[in-house]
Amino acid sequence: MTRPPGFSARLKLTLSYVAFLMLSGVALLAVVWGFLLRYVPQDAALIYEIFMPGRDDLVRAFLPAAAWALVFLLVVAVVGGWLLAGRMLAPLAKITAVARAAGAGDLGARVRLEGPGDEFRELADSFDAMLAQLQANVGEHQRFAANASHELRTPLAITRTTLEVARRDPELDPAALIDRLSTVNERAIELTEALLLLSRSGQRSFTPERVDFSLLAEEAIETLLPLAERHGVALEADGPAVFASGSPALLLQLITNLVHNGIVYNLPTAGTVRIETRRGDGVVEVSVSNSGPVLDAELVRTLTEPFQRGATRTRRNSAGVGLGLAIVESIVRVHDGALVLTPQPEGGLRATAWLPAAP
């Protein structure tokens, strides 16, 4: 925004310091002058052969000295005020320089003010923390955009290749072509919907409600039971009714994604997905564990990143776009909770979410 030119903060502080000092000096001289006039007669007199000056003599002697004192005080106030204001505003100038660098795209710039804590250093530390968070968010969004572009390019490339093959082969079965394009199109739609859900799950645009996680677990099991039966996976639920505070829709998506992830990453032939709920001190604990091959700890640490898929997924159960656990982590984060993924020694994965309990 364009602003008209004005006085700098340093000049304003200097003028304020000068005005305060000059007013104090004038007031002091006025007080001295008033007390002196009370005890000095109007006319000069000779008392016991001692000359006693009058008011006119006092005026001629006092006013020039007072004027020079005020001039000296003015010079000291201007010079001292300018230097003191510059010293006081030096941290603010450094913060401004870093803000301009960040505005130009350098999010790695930091103020890093040294010295004991005061208002300026508190502002600088808060500004550094904001830049660090902003840099992390921008980096995460850039990686997400790059991964999303890559993932969306895949179904489009497959569609183009399929159409080119069909154009060159007039004897290609139209039904097979339609089935192939339909499968690719469904994957693209699934990926787009997952991207939209992930973008919405990171927003706090909901009113917290009292949510029974045991009911959400039953609803997730009912929804995913056909998929589990098709893959030969048994779904189990255990634990008392526990109540969390949050969005019912997002929390249902959280537990559905965890159960779906357990089904997809289970054994190639059969396995188990178990949902457990517990009450804690001010928190609700929900854990979903599945059987399966032994997972590498390094791989597990990357599973909450967008588009990360476990190495154990088979062609038979390759449904999904690699955003399930990323959406879960986003939902947990927006509810001020925590998510921990732990590879089980006997094989499989255990995902545990802690969320604030409902009052």
C-alpha cells in the first residue's frame, strides 16, 4: 500500500525527547525565577553601605544566562535524543530488514537478536518462529504440489497411451478399451477427492462436538466389511465407549482411513484388523493394529507423508492413492492430538491416535 511520506520513528522519538527536556528546563527556570522575584525588591537600594540589586538588575543578569542554558540544553537534547533513539530502534531496523528479505522470498532469513529479553527481542523471537513455521509450511506445500502433479499425471498419461493404441489398432475390443479407461478414470477421481479431503482436513472450520469413538468404529467396520471379506481380513473392535471432542465427520474419516489402511496392507491371503479404544487422563486413545509382514522402521516413519505407500501392498489390493495416513495425521493435528505409527515385532502395523477427551 502506498503511503504519503512522513517523519521517521527516530525523528519522532528525538523531537519528543527534545520537547520533554525543553519543557522541563523552562519549567525549572520559571520556578527559580518565581522564587527569586519573591525576595527581590522592585528598585535597587543601599543598605548599610551594601548595594542590593533590584528586579531590573536581576532580569539583566538572569535572562542571558538562562537563554544560553536553554540553548545548551537544546543542543544536548537534539544530539542525545538522536543517538538514543537510533540505539533503541536498531533492533527494529534489523527486524524490518529481515521482513523485507522474507517478503522478497528468502524465508530462511532470521533476526536472531542477542542480549537479555525485552520487548524488541520478544518480537524478534516471535518473528523468527513465524518465519520458521512459514518456511516449513511452504516447503511442505511445494512437496505436496509436486507429488500431486506427479500422481495426477499418471492416469492422464495412461489414458493418452490407451487412446493412441486404440487409434492405431482398429480391431481393438471397444469393451476392453472402455473398461480400461473407466478404471483409470475412477483412480483419477479417487485421487482428486482425496486431495480435496486432505486440503479441507487441515482447516479448523468446524465446531467441536462430543463424539463417541466406539460408534465411529462400528460405523467404519460396517462400511469396510465388504472390502475386508473380499480380502479375507477379519475386523475386530474392543474397548469401552470413549468420547472425544471434535468434528464427527473428520473423526469418522480418521478411523475409516486407519481401518482401510489396515485392510490394504494386510497379509496377501488373510489377516486381522483390530480397533481398540481407551480412556486416558484428559485424552482418548484409539489404536488400529493389523497383521502382516514385518515392516522396516524407516519405512513406517514416512507413511504419513503424502503419496507414500508401503512396500507390502500387492497388485490384488493396490487400491488407494497413498493419502490415507497423510489425511489421518492432518485430522489429528487439527484436533490438537498426536499420531504414532509403530511396526509390530510379529509383523504388521499399529497406529495409535490420542485426541482431547470431551468434557
